Amino acid sequence: MKARLEVHNPESLSVRADSAFNFRSRFESIGVKTPATRLTTRELMADVKMWGRIDLEALTGIVARRVCVGGEDSYDLSISAARDCLSRSRYKPEDLEMIICCSITRYQDGLNFVYEPPLSLTVKDAIGAHRALNFDITNACAGMLTGVYIMDDFIRRGAIERGMVISGEYLSSAARNAAPHVKTVLSGQLASLTVGDCGAAVILERAPEGEAGLQVSNFMTLARYSDLCIGEPCVDAPGAQMVTAARKIHQVAISDSPPILERALRAAGLEYGDIDHFIPHQTSIRAIRSGGKHLARYLGSNVKNIVTNFQEYGNTASTTHFLAMHRCLQEKVFKKGDKILIMAFASGLVIGVVIFTMDELLDRYGSAD
Amino acid sequence: MGALIESVAVSRPGLFRRGSVDLAVKAATDCLLEARLDPNELGLLINVGIYRDRDIGEPSIASFIQRRIKANELFTGSEGTFSFDLNNGAGGMITAIMALDGFLASGAVKYGLVVASDAEPHPGRCPTYPFVPAGAALVLSQGRSGEGFLHFRTDTFTEYAADFSSRIEWTARGRKNKNILVVKQKEEYARHCARCVQEKLADFLKEISLSMEEIDIVIPTPGPPGWREALAGEPGMSERMMALPAEFSRMHTAGLGFALMQAREEGRFARARNCLFLTVGSGITVGFALYRNPS
């Protein structure tokens, strides 16, 4: 199968120079895939032999997470999420012009981590998106939002009209591998026990003329903190291990993000209090509560609702925002016209903001509104 | 108004420079020096290197590079630098330039840095690892009308997807199992790469309304070994394509940077008006890009 995409600059194509960057993008469809197997925090903690007791469920608010079993992997999660996304979309696979795979984990055939060919090539072939240009990106838990950031620019400049951003996170090997090594609450691998598996996919399309579209802004990397969370292949087991300076990364995320968010809100012409739903990275109840309080104090107002779903799914890394959004769409939490704020916090340390107004995306999930 | 190459630099291992991040930082630092650019002016940093120190998967290798070159390590209230890794095989550099191009054209970013470097993740532990360690970096800015990268095209040939593959597998090493990088390359890979380019070259030239005679220089990805020789029969190709040392063929994502560097050192790049960048990589993915030097 052959796929092709051309990106022209105005001089080499009969596109008027002033027509470039007149476009906006928007979310057209969102799909997810969570593995069927549910692993509770209590079940996971049964394998942890610590000095003293720790109630991880009370500490994090995470009751359970979904985990891959029996050969499920990043590839399966990505494809299933992409198909779920397409099933709600008015587009067919062959309509997609770009596919970006964004997961931290790229496991195929179990726990084999694939570098080449890029996972996006395998996924696009499997779903039949043969026209699409494909590439992978990695940006820790900000992966999918980085994919949105890149694709939004391709749509804004008129190079493409639609594409799909995909991630298939099979992170639970890091949790299993951490269990024998966590001995105290200060363990660097304690945060690994909070992760869960999930696939997510989102189609971005050119927004109709006159619509505000996505406001994708203020993506930046505060690289001074790049070594606060390191994920790599495990030294003594298949899969991954992750070492996190959890307290420090939480502190710097809270202290450094308010001015960045303030700038993004100003660019969108909004106040923090204008936001109806804030979707943060789903880490833990304490982190989200204290972060929310700090933002409200700094910005002088508060959002109407902070979306959480970590209780049932844990921290699903780069898929976290779209899993949360998908659940809200299904549970009809959103209304048309609601202002949604999505904020990335990721190892690196990456901070990024996406703001949009809920539109007909809602209709794809059977809302009466 | 395409992305314009401000500077290019390459790096090879030295006494205290062995890993992929070391190689990337050396190339990036030299590149910024040549461009006389303050690292804090970089809006985007894209790392396209694939084989990285310890196979680190999180955070992005780009964030380590950003830290080491001291580009907006913290948010100071003005502009920041955004970093991420991009993987599109050996042709990642052109994909990254294509991604960067829009941000430069819109003015969202004034300068961007594309970095490529590969090194054996655990030296001596991956017997199938075929590449020599190398790094390269390009600083790009927004060109004037009719200058810079003007046209990109990418084609994939998934029927050859198994020709080149690499993955980390849980494999026996001595008496224990370890997570080890395993690289597999079929004998026909180089020949297939050449065939894929031959199939699409005429289409690309038609799209840019140029004949091969109007292309002044062809700057290719040096590897895989033998692919450039297999393409030499293409009319007009052999006299335009850069002749590169055999060792370059064993470089991976940084190879294109080395080819460009050689073209600059030989003066061929400066003399050329229309430059064709030609990339091949796993997939098989072939990339074409027309670059027009400022007059």
C-alpha cells in the first residue's frame, strides 16, 4: 500500500499567501480503549512489602486501574481506540491525511518496545488510513497534546484538513516491576503504582469558517526539571521501570504553571472563572486538589468544575485527558457552549494549554443538548 | 516563505563525548555558535534521534538537550522553548523541518533547532546494532519569499515494512535475561529503498515543475549501505548526488546532516540554487524536499 502527502509552501502551489493561517482546527471525534481487566489498588499493594503501612488508595484516591493481559499491547490499544474514534466520526480511514502516534510505550507482541518502523506506520496500515502521512512523537505524558499542538499547526496553515492523534499506553509493566522494589513511602518507584493502561484517539479537523476552534498555546518545556521522572526498560524484568521525584515534580508544577496558564487565558480572552470544565493530568486526588487551590488563589477566581477519573483508571499518561473527556461526553457532563480547559503536566517538565468551546462534538455521543 | 537553514553542525564521539545526548549537545552548541544565536531565542527544539542513552523513554531526549544547551530552562515571563522527540526513521530530519516550517511561517516561533543523534543505548550489549555514533543539528529561521524549504513530499511503502525493524526484546544475555535492542535488516532493504525513490521521483519533480536538469544538487540520507549506488542509474542522478564516504552509510538519523555539511564544505551547497533533499528509512518511507538557496 502506498500513502502520500504533500506539503506545499505558498510559492510552489497555487495557494494565495494570504490564505495561509486563516484556518482553525477542532476536535471532531474522540475514541478510547481501556483493557477489560481491572486491577484494584488493594490487589496491587498485596505484592508490595513495605516498611510500615501505607494506604495508597487513600493517599492517591485511585481505587483501580485497567491493565493489559494476555498479549494486549500498545499496538492493540492504539488500533482499538482509533477504530472507536472512527466509529463516531463522519470520516473514513482513507479521509485521514495525517496520523501521529504519541505514546511513551510502544509495545508490540507483548512487551517488545518498537523503535522502527514507527508505530504510526503499523497503525495506519491496520486501520486502512493509506493516504496519511505518519510519524511518532514522544513527549512523556504530554504526548497526545503535543500531537494536537503539531496537527493544529498543519491544519491552521492549510496543509491538511484532518488527521488523527493516537496513543496506546501500556504502562502497567512499570507498576508490576515497581512492586518488589517499593519499600518505603519515599521510594522513587512509588508513583509507578498509580499508572494504568489505556488507548485514546482524537480526530482533528478544519473548523467551519467563523468558529473559534482550538486555542493551543503556551506549550513549553521547563528543562531545568528534566531529570525528575525517568522511564526506561526495567533492569530485571520485561517492560519498563520509572523513577520519579514525585514530591519535587509536584511542587515545581504547582509553582511554575500559574503564570503560564494566566498567559494562555489572556491570549484566549478569558478569565480562569470563565472556564466551565478544567481537565488536568489525572495523577492523584492530593495533587489535583492542591494544584487547583493554588491556581485559584493565583488567578483570583475558580473554574466551575475540575474533571477527575483517576479513581477508576489511575494515571494513564498521555491518554489521560482524552480518556477523561470521553467519559464526560458519554456521561453528558458537558453542554454546548461550555468552555473547556485542558492542561498538560508531564516529565520534562512540559506544560501546555488547550482551550476550546464545546460544540457538535457532543452530538456524536448522543447528547440531547 | 520556507524554513531557511541558518547553520548546520555535526559531531562524532570524543574523549568525553560518547552518548546520544552528548553528541546532540555538541552538534547543537556548535550550530548555535555558528548561527550566533542565543539559545533562549529557540522557540522549538525537535530531536529526531532514535537510539538513545539507556533506551530512556521518558522524558523526551529533547528536554535533556534543551537543559544542556541552556535554552529557557525555566519560564521567565517571556517566551519559552518547547521540546519533543519525533521518530520517522532515518528521514526524521525532513519530517521535523516540515513540522517546524508552519510555526516559523506563522511567526509563532522565530528560530527552531532540529537535532539528530544516535548511539548504541548500552554500549557493547546490542550485537545487532549496525550504526556508528553521530550527531547533527540544524538551526532554521523563516526565509523570504521563494527561499528555503518550498515543497515536501512523503511516500510510504508498507509492503517493505519488515525490511528494517528494531525493538527492545527480553532476551537471554549470559545466564540472565535483559531488555536488549535487536535490529533486523533484510538484504534487499537498500535495493528496495532505491526502487521506492525511483517510483516517486518523477512525480515529485512534476509537482515542483522542475526537471532533473534544473536540480543543482541532491543531498541524500547516506544509508543504508548500497542504496545510493542502486539509485545511480537514475538519469541525471549520479552527477548531482553528493558522493559521500562509505562510513557515512552507517550513520542513522544524523546522516543527512553529515551529507549537508559535506556539501557546504565542498562549496556545492552555496553554489546550488535548487537542492533536492532525499531521504529513505524504515517503513519504507521516502521523503523529498525542495530547498532553494537565497539568491
